Amino acid sequence: MEYEHNGIRGRVTKQGEEAIGKLAQDLLKNPLVSGTITAAFDARERAARAQELAMAALNLPSAADLDRLTRRLRSVSQRIEGLEEGLDRIAERLDHSRETASLEERMDKMEKRLASIDRSLTRLNKKFSATD
């Protein structure tokens, strides 16, 4: 924040911030306040642990369990997507190889048919050559 250093508002704001900062420091130095804060945090941790144990006893998942499960599901989902992509590539290769095989089969049939036509033409040519 920018304060108007020369204005009364800026001075009052600055003094207010300094007073709040000093008060916070004094409160944190006070053993009663710091002990109360520490006790409150300890109680919060114990309550959270007791809740986890109670949920486990009832066979209910905790928030941490659900987070782990969510991360695991994302990981499995990503792996499945990778497998699907790999299968798609394999299917494309198989389709391409089938098309190639189909083309080769057609060419083989065409070569056989051409060989048959060639034999027929050779016989006809011999037959007409013999009659001349």
C-alpha cells in the first residue's frame, strides 16, 4: 500500500499498523497467550486424530484416504489413456497391414490372370501360325 506520507491519513495508518504489530509481538511473548495457542493447536491435532480413528473404526474413509484414492484414480486413468492410445496405434498398423495384404492378394490374382491370358494368347498364336 502506498500511503500519503505527508498527510494525516498516512501517519494515522502507519501508527495503527505499528501499534497492531507491537500488540501482536507482545501477545506472542506472553507465556499465557502462547501456551493457549499451543494448547489449541495440540487439541486440534488430537481431535483430528480421534476423528480419523473413529472413522476407521466405523470403516469410513477419512479425507486423507479420499485424497489418496483420488490421486490413485487419476494415475490409473492416465495409464489407461496411455494404453488406449497404444492400442489405437496397434489397430491402425493392423488395418494398414491388412490393406497391404489385400493389395498383395489382388496383385497376385492379377498376375495369375495375366499369366493365364498370356498362355491363351500363346496357344492362339501357335494355332493361327500353324494354319498359315
